[in-house]
Amino acid sequence: MCMLRRNALIRLEERTGIKPPHKMTTAELADAAGRDRGSRLQQELLELGQRKGPDVLTGLLAAAGGADKDGRQTALDLMTSHIAGQGIEFTQKELKDDRADARRSAARAAAKYPSLIGDLVPLLGDPEGDVAAAAHQSLTKASGGQDFGPDSMTTADIEAAQKKWQAWWDKERGK
């Protein structure tokens, strides 16, 4: 970066008090992700996605529930990567989280861990359709493309699909 640009950025930060994302703490990024929009939010999310610690998930969840459509999608994608990178125990815990966006991202991340297939089956009946769809997508991926449903979101269809998926999983584990 040329010195003129660098100095201009330093002066701007001093005048406005706004830090660039790479100078913000993880807690500051998490807080900002819940209120900012547009390109600023994108920069904060990308920086947040490179961080570690409990505040990362907090910030990503805040952005996933925010008003910025592009920010929501970026946050969900980063949340999936973050959860998958935390390991199998963390992913399993997030599958049972109270927040739908955390469950959805965990369901997407669970495709990385075949031993979590049994935990995905109950999520087919999740009251949040996006969570159920993510669980279905991960199950289909884990099965090599086989699809046991559900074909609709009726209770009977969901229960039938859960039985088929569980039977498939029991057969796979028995190999």
C-alpha cells in the first residue's frame, strides 16, 4: 500500500473513530456484524471468519439474522465453515442449538462427519424448514445421492422419511 493511502486511512480512523476490521477485536467485530450493512459488513464478516473463539459464532449469528441479504448468506456460509472447523463434538452440540441458523449451519457442516448422520435424521422434522432442508441435503450427500425423502413437509411424510433414513443408516453402520 502506498504511504499516501496508508496515511489517509490513518487520518480517517483518527477523525471518525471507525477502525478497519483487521484492527478490531473479535468482540468488536461480532458487535459490528449485528448492525452494519453493505461492503463494510462483508469486510467484517470475512475478518470474523478468520478468527477463533466463542465471539465468532455470536457475530456470525447476528449477521445471519440481520437485514443485509448478502451479509446473511455470507454469514451462513462462514458459520458452516466455522462450525465444521471446530470438530465433531462442537458440530453435534450445535445441531441441538436453540437458534435455527446455528442448527442449519451445523446440519450443513455435519456432512463432513459421517458419524453424525444419526443426529441429522431427527432434524428432518425441525419446525424451521431451512434446518430440515439442510439436514435432508447433508443426508443425501452422505448417502452418495440416495434420497429417502421427505417429499413434502407433512407429518406423515416426515415420519416415513425418518424411518427410511434411520433404516439406511442402521444398515450402513452394520457393514
